[in-house]
Amino acid sequence: QVQLVESGGGLVQAGGSLRLSCAVSGRTFNTYPMGWFRQAPGKEREFVAAISWTGLKTYYADSVKGRFTISGDNAKNTVYLQMNSLKPEDTAVYYCATDNTRATTGVHEYEYDYWGQGTQVTVSS
């Protein structure tokens, strides 16, 4: 049973930083792609970042490119999302996800099979 548990969310001022963590159990995280998505109030869940199962390729939404970094720690079986220069529009519940297909690294919600419960990020202006 694959389980994902996010942590690290909180309240931060605009321009600040947060690092989200996603602890993976039930599998070794670097065997399948991992992704981060977010959902703001009244909006659909959207892609934020993803990392290939090899860890060699990363993908970002245009809105976070240059500010967010996805990475992983094999020893801790954890994937991270480092978020810098945060903006109020980054306020959302952030979810990590993984799937059962190594062939591609998805940027769409439907491409992922397992999801965490989410962690709230609030950026004040």
C-alpha cells in the first residue's frame, strides 16, 4: 500500500520561503515519477512540479518556474518542494502524488494514482 504524507506547510509573508516534504511509504520513491499539485479555494487542482523516476528530469508549471525546486532524498524516501519568492497567489493546499508508470512523467492530475492528504500553504501580502 503506497502512502504519501505531506508536511511543511504554513503561513508565510510574500517573498518568503517554505519547504514542503512528502514522505513515501510502501515503495521506494525513486522508482516512479513524483509530482506536486496545488488547489486554491474555488479553483481546480493544478500541476506545480514533477520529477522523473530517475531523478534526472524535472518539470515545472510556468507560474513557479525559477522559484520552486523539486528534489528527492533516497535515504529518507522523501520528495521535497522548495518554494522561494512566494506570492499570495501561491496560496493553496499542496498535494504530492505518484503513479505506476515509469514511461512518462505526468503533468496532469489524471496521470497520478496515489495522493497525499495535502498541506496548506498561505502567503500573506
